[in-house]
Amino acid sequence: MAKFGPPIEVQSLLSAEMSLFTSCKSKSPTKSITLQSYLAGVRSGKWDRRVEAVRKANLDAKANADRLKIKLPFIKPSGVFSGLKQTDFIKHSGVLVIDLDDVDDLVGVREILPQHNSVIAFHLSPRGTGLKVFVAISATNSSEHKACWSLVHESLGAFLPSSVKIDQAPSNVSSNCFVSWDPDLWIADDPRVPFLPSCLTPLSTAPEKEKEKERDTISEDSMGGRHSMGGLGGKSHVTQSVNHEHKKVLRSQSRRRREAKAEIKKLNPVLRRIYKQYLGNRSVVSGERNTFVINVFPPLYCVVGTEVLIELLKLHHQKQTGIWTTNIGDHMAQVHSMIESWGLKYEGNLADPERVRYSDLGQNMRAAFRIIRDLCGQVETAFMSHRELGFRLGVAQSTARDYLRELQAIGAIKKMQAGEKWTSGRKPKATEYRWSGTEPFTELLP
């Protein structure tokens, strides 16, 4: 049964270094590049013309395609090398590439692969008929690499349709991966669990009856996507019924993540930007959901309305399905509790003139107050359009305009420069405001 290590951030895997060679005639590498740099080249079309020539030739004569393919640059994805041979190995990257050759249902397999918690990335092969699959492993030398390859081969072999064939060559740590072109390549955006070679896994001392029990039970951790995926197929010792249930769980988790990503893409541009800045760009670690929420809540509370905040944190939780095991009900209960407690704390931290103004406002007006105050706290004056404030509050543009007028009426903000509507040949301009909420009320009276 495959063994897995603790989750590792994708960014650390993408930073792994590997050797790049100009062609098969090269005796030494051109340079070392990161996996991220290589994948960026595949996506952007750095080698598109040469790869397209291979794919075109493959339609006519495979021999011609072979001749063109071996002239392509290639990487040694499993690490840094001084030369072409295994004896030239210097340092392992923690990455192993699996070749899926001549896949009949490329679309279907591309939909399945992201569900495997150890797959980092994948892209079309140079011929365009297969896939190169990058997998996280915990190996430091050639023997550990080979042991991990066996586990990966078993796990993916059971996970994928039986018609998909896995090339044997990558079992060697010095195997090559020719560059390709795939604008639709996939890269994981959540932590991955690396395969552990058998020499790094502790020996079990459990009685035989306990071992049998383990084979027939899916642990809470594995259901959460944090540990073993050895139960993905009949090649392991796990029963077929457990295998079926585990696959159902993985499919369900993947579906919820896809749904969340789709909903995030549907957000208006303002909220997509805010989601990325305050939530999407932060690392997510299994078992640290509470810490994450505590850290992101205060700044997010000051840039959007409470209803919008609730929706963003709900979508973000759904996107972490399989990483965070806290159910959505408990997660949202914490969010609502923090809204209440932070509301009191925020008001208590305001200066006296601000607190007097703030205490008399309704919920959405309070949110507008926080948003403008936060923006003006970063710069002397802030630009805010009715449209953007409406998006942040989840209200109509006309309602947002009324809120801004009311903030001016109570002396919380001063209009420094009026905005300009969109006209032919000229872009719109948001109105410029300065925060004046700390000024005493007496200065505002006639």
C-alpha cells in the first residue's frame, strides 16, 4: 500500500530545480531551471513551433516525428545533474514525471488527474497524444526514487482507466522529459502529499487483526485527502468496496473544489481582486484552518461588507475541500461569531468622534464607513466610485451613492475632487475623498 508524507505547499515544489539540456547531443546541461519556469515555458509557447512540427509529423509518419522529437530540448525533472547518466546525479527535486502514452480519452483523463492528491501538474506530451504527469515524492537518491516510482505506478495505475498505459522509463532517476507546448496545462493550487519510499515508512507492529481492520476501513485522515491513496484500486490490499467508496469521496471533493473555483471566476472584477489579495494568495495548510481564518478576518472585515465577507469565506472553505476537514457549518458558525465580536472590537478602537458617528449607522453604512476609512488610512486621499463600493457592499450602485452622500453629511469624509463619467474617448474617473471622521462634531456645525 502506498505511503504518503505530510502535505507540502505547491510553491515549494514549483521552486524545485532541475537540469535543462539543449538536445540529446548535449553532454552537459545548459543550466538549472525551476519546475515553475519550465511549466511557464510550456504554457506560454516558448517551444511551440518546434513542438508543432513534431505533432504535424506524427500525423504523417511516426519515424519523422521521432527524428524531430529527439532534437528538442529536455529537462531531467527529478533533479540536478552534471551530465546525462545516473552517475551524474547531484540533487533530487522531489518530483517524478509519469508518461501516459497514446491516451485515447485525453479530456477524460485530464479531468481525473487533479483528483489525485499527489499530482502537481500535467501537460500534453510533445506528440500531443499523451500526457506528462508531475508527481510529488520524498526521495533523495536513485534507490528511493525507484521505490517511489513503483508506488506511483501502482497508485495511478489503479486510479486511471485500465486502457491508460504508463511508460516504465521514469523509474530511472536520470530519465528525460522533452519540452512541450500546452496552453491548458494544469498546476495544482493546493498542498500535495508526496509519496514516501518504503525505506522511509515505519514498520507496522499492529496485530494481524488490526491490520485486517485497517484494510477494511477508510480513516478520517484519508477521507480528508491528507494521507494514503493506496486504496484507489484493486492492486492494493484494500477491499474493492472501500476502494469504490474512496473514489466516490475523491470525486465528490474534486467536484466541490471545481464548483467553488467556477463561482470565484464568476465574481465581479472588484471582488475577484479582493479574493485573490486577501485569500487566494495565502498559503493553506491542512489542520490550520482556524489560524488561517483568525489571520485573514481583520483585514477582510475592513474592505467588504459583512454579507460579501461571508460569501467569500464560504467559497474559500469550499475550495479547500479535502485539505480542511472542518465541516462548512462549523466554519460558518465561527465566521458569524467573529463578525459579532470584531464589530464590538472595531467600534471600541475608534477615536471618540469616529465612534459617535459609527454607532448611529446601520450595518451596510458601517461597512461603507470601514471601507473608506481603511482606504484613506493607506493614502492621504482615496478614490472610490459608486460602482466599486456597491460591489464591495453587495448593493446597487445607486444605494452605494447614497451611502457616500450620507458619510459626507455626517462629516466622516470630504469630497476632494469630483469624478467623471465615461464619455467617448475619455475613461471614467472615480471621486476622490479624504477622511475627516476624526474631526470633532463642533467643527461641522453651522
